[in-house]
Amino acid sequence: MNKIITYGLLIISSFSFAQELPSLVLKDLDGNDINLNTLVESENIFVFSFWATWCVPCINELDAISEVYEDWQDETKVKLIAIATDDTRTKKRVRPMVNGKGWEYLVLYDDNQDLKRALNITTLPHTLVLKNQKIIQRRTGYNPGVEDELYEIIKENSN
Amino acid sequence: MRKITLFIVLIHFSFSIHGQTIDGLSVGFESNSTWYNDDKKTGDFADEANKDQDEHFRANNYLKIDYNFLSKLTASVQIESYEPFALLNYSTNFEGTNLGTYSLSYKTSNIDATIGHFYEQFGSGLILRNWEDRQLGINNALFGGKVSYRLLDVVGLTAVYGNHRVGFETSDGTIFGFNSEFELDSVFKWDEIALNIGFSYVGREDKIDLENPNYKPTTNAFSGRVDFNYRNFYSSVEYVTKSEDAIVQVNQVSNDFIKPGNGILFNTGYSKRGFGLDATFRRLENMSFYSNRKKSGNIFFENIINYTPGLTKQHDYLLTNIFVYQAQSAVSFLDPALLKAGEIGGQLDFFYNIKKETLLGGKYGTKMAFNAAYWSGLKGTFDYANQDYETEMFGFGSKYFSDVSLEIRKKWSPKWRSIFYYVNQYYNKKEIEGNFGAKPIVTNIGVIESTHKLGNGKSIRIEAQKLWSDSEKHDWIGGTFEFNLSSKISFYINDIYNNGDDSSTAKTHYYNAGGSYTKGATRVGLNYGRQRAGLVCVGGVCRFVPEATGLTATVTMAF
């Protein structure tokens, strides 16, 4: 069985994928339904950042991007969507935290991790870059300075 | 396994340059393996659950593949391998290599139908939640069928039927449920107000092997809830009731102690830019709910139907997580001096951003977060001799836990930033853990964390922690040093040490050191260290784990 897994992984890993977002509807902070597929229907670059209120590196990353987000938007029209994966225990802290920090992102709840699971995300933070509805870049983890690398990718791909 | 994994990583990178494209395929791989060693401080390696002392190397591997085809269909499989045994402290039902979950779903803009394994949550999960947590070894996916239907963003209806996944088997008990949600603001075309209401039903049928049972095989639970939003103000309330069922204590199902259960969850808050205030109240009475009665309260969370996490702040630092509250939703009449029927309490959160260029804000502003939580038992009359109780609706019984914390985040310069963290906790071990001899403990914990950017992606992060308590047993000190060599490579070392005379932890350095390499969505980590005995908590659910020492490798990949 282990061999099968290994071979399976081998075959799969030899392809690269142009993945799309699953067709899911998530709620925003005000309780409105947001359809993911319609949300990314534009030529702009979208960044999806999977985070949680209890994840310190996630908050460090979103704080760091928040400081330069205005400049990013002016130059590239990029939009960052922050996917809060908090479950019921901490979900109620999402909204006051987002406002308290003054983040300007669109924040969506993924409280039973349907989107996280569909994209096979296991560790937070996890960042996706989308162009023309396709995922062109994925990244796990945050170290100070990663936001600069992210912006390089955004600039390269924006028109 | 590690060599194989490394090989796969290399192959992946070499092929992905010239690779083909397959649309609709998503793959995730996770491997957690440990080589446990004998340690003079934490003892020789022993796995009591599997009665094994020889297999020092353990690995849990997960491979999940989702394939979307014909635009509306998705097939998913998750293969899991626990060889030669699972990591320590996992249920022995996770054994060998096998198909963990598999499903086929059909999805359009308003219909979602799944057969096979699926994860569902009704409302806040107080009545039904299926989820996976690999770190804790939880997977209570339902195996059966699910249909959801949405009408014009106004009505959402879901029906589920199935049995719980338990290890690689399924539960004997059956779950069936129905959920409905209505967005009234869409109906009335309100712009500034959002008003959603929901109603759910969950039934559990678990056969009874008694001749004259005083309770029924099927237990019915109902939930009603309202969510309200007006500009910066929001509020929600949920009420759950569960029909009469036998009380289960230490796997013993009582035929004479039959009680209904209920739960109330209320939340309200106000927030605007730079300011957030949130308050939650919850009361739970006999809300333990399992697909197999006898498994009520099992430490592996197998067969669990509903989700009742401890509603306290999830702290981020080692010393702030020594005394962690776990929600007390079950009835427990183990001793006349320890009678419990549930819990009542709440928490308050306050977030504030002190503006730039003010006295306290400084050049970059200052971010503050305050949290206070208080939990106690239900007040009422408890009759141990006749195994019965009556509770007061809003009465507070003996205090179980309290927690007050303040976090201040301060950026000093483009290169320096710090976090100051203070926590005061009260932990009633006797009541929470059913530990008769234990006295309540009061702790004060202080943490200072600083990050310094060195340029070229290099940075260092330092943490200093201290725990003071009113007990001779606990007087902890701890620290962390982290060095990020680049955005891809980082190393860390941490240590906590108890200066008190607690027999199980005193005079032992619980140190850990390791490093990780990240490229894209692939992360490889290596860690050596000692695990402190205690609660490991993820998402408000905690499990007690004994001490262990070992070398751990983790690999996660997503394509």
C-alpha cells in the first residue's frame, strides 16, 4: 500500500496544475453570500490568504501587507481576500479583530473549512495568487519579508 | 519514508518545469513521523495503547486527491497510513493503511449532492458538526448521503443521513438531520440590515441492548437561531434542545438516570475601524451527544455529533497553555463532592488601535487586544443518592475557570516590532478534570516577544516567558529564539522549565529545536525535543497526552 501511495505521488507530482477555485459560496462579515467564482471574474490579480485569529504568523503577514496595501492597490489593482478559517470557538473574534486592526481586505468565513479542505491546505498561513481564475502561485508559512516576494509575483503578473 | 518523500519533492520540481497540465486535479499530502527515544527524564519509550515497546518509529501519512470532471462532478479520496502504528496518543482504531474517506459530489449553483464521506455543520455546530483534525486524530465525517439546495440566495436547505467514521470503520449508531436557513433581508430588500434565521433537526438512533429500557433508541435535537446585523452592530442567539436520554458515565449507561439537555449561545458586538467589542454568553446542560452512547466522553472524540469548544481565548505561547479550560457540557455524578450538569459563563473581547502620531500611538500606532473569560458550573439542587438534579436557568455554581489577558503590539521602527502579553488565570483542577486532591491554582503569565528584521529576508525573533503562581508546584520560565535565514529557511529553539516542586514536571527542561524549509506550498520540518505531559489543544478541543521525547519530521505538500 505504501508503494502505491509513493507511485501515485510520483505520477501526480510530475504534472503541474492550473487549478481553479471550487464553486463555493462563503459568507462575508455582514452575512452576505459571496460566490467565489463570480468574485474572481475579472482580469485583476487576486490574493487569497488563509488565516485564523489564533495564528500569529498569519496575523503578522496580514498586518505587514496592511501597511503597504494601499500602494499595492494603486499600482496593480490587486485584491486580497482574507479567508478566516476560525471555527465556532474563535469565529466571533474575527470581525472585531479585523476592524480593530483596520484591515481593508474582504474577509470571508470558512468556519467548517470547506474551502480549505477542497484546496488541500494543511498548514496556516497559506497564500494563493489567482490570475484569470487560475491559481498561479501557492505558498505556505510566513517569515518577515515574504510580503515583498509576494508583491514581486503580483507585479510580474499584473497588466 | 522520509527518503521517499524527499525523492518525490525532487521529482516534482524537475518535472513541473516541463510538465503537462491537468485541469481539475487537486492533491494534498501530509506526513508526520516521529522516532521516539528513551529519555532519562521522560522515561523509556512505551506505547500502552498498542502494548508495544519496540516500534520506536511511527508515521501518520495522509494523501488526499480531488478530481473535478464533467464540470459538475468531483471525486475525492483520502488514503491514510499509520505504520507500523500511529503516533503516540492516537486512537488504536487508526491502524494500518487504508482508504480513510471517499466521496462523489455533484455541484451546480444551487444544488450540492454528495454520496460517501462528507463534512457538515449546522449553525455554530452546537447541534451537529463533522470535522477533521489530524493533529488531534479527529475525523468524524459522516458516511452516507447529503443534499443541499439553495433558492435565490434566500433559502438554504440541507438533509443528511449517515454513520460516523470511526477509525477505518463506521459507527453502529445512525445520524439523520435537516437544516434550513432563511435570509429575510434579501426577501424584504433591506440594505442596512441583515437578518438570517435558521432551524435544524438532528436525530441519532443507537440500539439499546436492555430488556426494559427507560429511554428510547432515538434521541432528537432541535436548534433555532437568529443572526442580526445593523451597520456596525451585530447580534446572534441560538437555542438547542435535546430529548431525554440515558446519562453515561465512564462508559456505563444508566437506565435510571434519564435527562434531557439544552444549550443557549448568545453573542453581540460592535465594531468599526480601529475598534472592536464582542461579548459571548453560553450555557450548556447535558449536551454530550454521541452516535454511540457508550462512547460518551471518550478522549479521542470518536462518535461525537456536536461541537462544544471551550469559549476562552486561544493563547499562543507555551506557558499560557499549561492550564487550559475544556468545555464542561456533560453530566457527571462520580462523587457526592463532585456533581456537574454543565457549564455557564462567557467571554468579552476588546480590540483597539491607538492612532499614529499620538502620545501612546507613537509613529506607527499601537494595537491592543483585551480578553476576559469566566466559566462556572450550573447552580441547582443535586441529589446524588437518587441520581437526579434540578438546575436554575441563570444560576452560577462553583467557579471552574477565569482568564484575563492583555496583548499590546508595538512597531518601533521599520525593522523592530514587539508584542507584550499578560495573562491572569484561575484553574479549578478538581472540578474541570475530576481530580479530587487538586486545589484551584491562580497563575500570572508575562511574555515579551520581539522581531528584528536584518534585511535580505533575514530576521530574528525572541520570546521571553514567565509564569508565577500561588502554588509551590508551579513556577515556570521559558524562552524561544528563532532565526529566519531567508523567506524559505528558518530555525528555532525553545525551552520551558518548572522551578516549582510539581512531581511530574519539576527540574526538567522541555526543550525543542528544529528547522523548516518552505518552497511554494511544500514545507519540510525537522524537530527534536521533549513533549510536556498535558493538554494538547486545537480549535478549542483538548486531549491529554503523556510525556515523550523524539525526533519528528513533517512534510506537507499541496499541488
